[in-house]
Amino acid sequence: MKWAELLGKAVAVLGAGLFLLSLFRLDGAGVGAGLVVFLYGVGLALLAGIYGELKAVRALLERGGGSARGNVRFG
């Protein structure tokens, strides 16, 4: 999910730019909107990274001898 991480980073950069521009112009609504867009972008990038890691772990478990489901024994 490399494209999703890049999209999240791009949205975060746009949000940070909007935040800083609005901060310099002393526009309170723009500061809030910039912060929301920035946090949305960071969250999107983090979720894409976590999803990619989970896919990698699943592929590793499947390569190690069977399905990733049902192979874990507790206790």
C-alpha cells in the first residue's frame, strides 16, 4: 500500500500548509480546518502502514507452513 502512504503524507502536507498559511493570516477557521486535514492525512498514512505490515506478517505466516488462521496456540 505504498500509494496510500504517499496519499496520506500528501494530505498531511497540504493540511500543514493550510494550517501555517491560516496561522500567518490570523484566520481561526482556516487554522482549525488545516489541523483537521493534517490529522486526517497522518491517520491515513498510519493506517496504510499498519495494513501493509499486517499483510507482510500474514504472508510470512502462510509461507511458514500453512494458513495464518488457526495455527496459533495459546498456553
